[in-house]
Amino acid sequence: MSLIECVRVSFRSIRANGLRSVLTMLGIIIGVAAVIAMVAIGEGTSSSVASQINGLGSNLLIVSPGQATQGRVSLGAGSLNTLTMADAEAIAENDSVAGVAPSVNGRAQIVWGSNNYSSSLEGTTADFLQVRNAEVAQGRFFSNFEVTRQFNVAVVGTEVVSNLFKNATTNPIGQIVQINRVPFTIIGVLKSQGSSGMTNNDDRILIPITTAMSRLTGGKNVGTIYVSAASSDVMDKAQQDIRQTLRAKHNLRPQKEDDFRITSQSDILSTAQEVSSSMTALLSGIAAISLIVGGIGVMNIMLVSVTERTREIGIRKAIGAKRRDILRQFLIEAVTLSLIGGILGIAFGVGAALLISKLGSLSTSISLTPILYAFMTSSLVGVIFGVYPARKAAQLKPIDALRYE
């Protein structure tokens, strides 16, 4: 028999036992579909996280307090209060630095009329827009003069506006609101930025950092200092300059460890992508187990097929068919079964990824590489799990096969 004729016989055999063939392919379909969907979700999530981190700011460096220890036990990052406004001013004097935006954070209850809403409160400076890659959609941002004079002005996110001013016709600009019982005038609304990791950038209230420290938080220390390097080429130099500046400001001796921590945008991105890749690999590995189960199903159904067609094998051998002909025939049937399952699995996997993306629950990114790998894997499953039944059929003796009932 020619190769084309073998394929035709394979399709006839699959059609003759349609329901059994579909149930056999189910494991491969589920396995291939799950792998493609998981990889698409992993790649889409990784791209989304990268986009969100890049949206935090341009050439961003994050300076945060160090960690204290008590009885040789670390109290965690940020447990020291070591950063001040003077530190931020000293960092800004470096040539490798383009902008500095110190920040203090907390939660605040904002009230307007009979409406109230709890949101994230952040005190910062006029450089916030440049450093954090933000834009004002309506109104304006507060100035250095307003920061120095501790003005009671606020810039809010779009989600704060939608929750506080439920009447769409109300213009938030110029409205006086109570933030933790202190009156503030809204002077601007930020352009929507979406979420960055666990932070909703549209659900926040920005006020001058001096106002926040004197009237709301009551503290003198800065929680975080966001620094924008002059360019991507001087990121390493900016990091070194910041470290030297802060060590000098904090009077740290050479043998003393830093009482602060500097994190670059690339560090955050690298960590996030590593976590995403690990989760994708784990989920894909779990999904790949279905391919093994599907392969066992293929082997099982092919063994049943050999048993059912024992007399047919005997007749074919009696009229001149050789062992390799029988081996090739049953191997092609196993591979055909696996390939059909693989193609259906690819279709279901791509469809599931598109549906998940359309529903908006997760970001997905479909690429050709996992589809090709899935197709090749399904073929390999057919070969690996089809060899034993094919060999068993090929080794049958014509006389025994013809006498089989």
C-alpha cells in the first residue's frame, strides 16, 4: 500500500468508529488547548506587566527606606525611617538626575456634599508628572510655589471623580472637598493610566507633600523618593550618584551597610517577568499531563483496533503484506488520530485565548511558536504511543490471525 492509501484507510477506520475516536482524541485536544491557552495568558500577562511597569515613569529609579533588625531578625523592607526632603533635594543636584519626586502615602476619606469616598492619598512635588510619566487631562497640576507654601490643593484620578461626583454634569475643577476633614480645592484631574501591578493609578488623590506632612500624616520622613535618570544610558551612573549622595547625607561609614534601597525599573521588570515565566511553565506542565493521558488513550484504542482487525491482518499477510506494511499502516492510524486531536486542540486553544482576552479578565498574546510546538508534540504522541500496538499487529502470524475468532 502506498502512503496515500494508508492515510485513506486510517480515515476510514476513524470514521467507522466516530464516537470512540472522538473520546480517544479528547485527552490530546484538552492537553494541546490548555498548553496554548496557558502560554497565551502567560505571554499576555508578561507584556501587560511590562507595559504597566514602563508606565510608572521614564528611566525610573525608586529609593525606599532600608530594613531594621531586632535581635538579628529583619523587620522587613521599609521598616526604617531614613529618607527626608533634604535627601530628595540633594539627589536632585546630581547631573545624572532629570527629576525627583519624593512621596508620602496613606489612605484618606474624601467628602463632597453628601458623597464620600475612600481613596489612596499621595503627597508629592511638582516634578511628579515628569518623573512618573503622568498627564493632566483636566485643569492643572500644583506648582513648586504651592508645594513650598503648603497650599490645600489636590489633583485626583478619574476613578475618584466618577465615585465622588456621581452627577456627570458636575465639573470637578474648583470644587472644595474635605480630605480627612481638611478642606482642599481640586485643581486638576489626571489622565487615566490604569493599574500598575496591585496599584490602581486612577484611584488616588495627589496633594503637595509639604501639606500632607504637616496637616495629614504628621510625619517628617519621606516614604519613597522617585527619581528619573537623565537618560537610559546613565541609569547605572544615576544609581551610583544617588547611593553616594545618600551615604554622605546619612553619615554612613564605609563599613556600614546602606540604610536605604535603590530599585531600578529594569529590576522590577526582570523580577515580574521571571515570576510570570515560572507560573506559565508550571501551568503548561500541568496542562501537558493531559497529552500523556491522551497518548495512553491512543495506545489503548489502537490495541483494541488490532484485536478487532486480527483476521484482516491475517488476510493481508496471507496475500503478501510484509511486517513493515502492517507496522506502517497502524502507526499512520495512530499518528492521524493524534494529529486530528492536535489540530482540534489548537483551534480550541486559540479560541479560548481570544475569548479570555475579549472578556477582559486577562491579557493574552497568541504566537506561532507554541502552536507549532503543540502540533509537533501531538505528532510525537501518536508515534510514541502508536509504536507498541503497531509492532504487536506486525508480529502476528498469518495462520494464528486467520484462525482468530
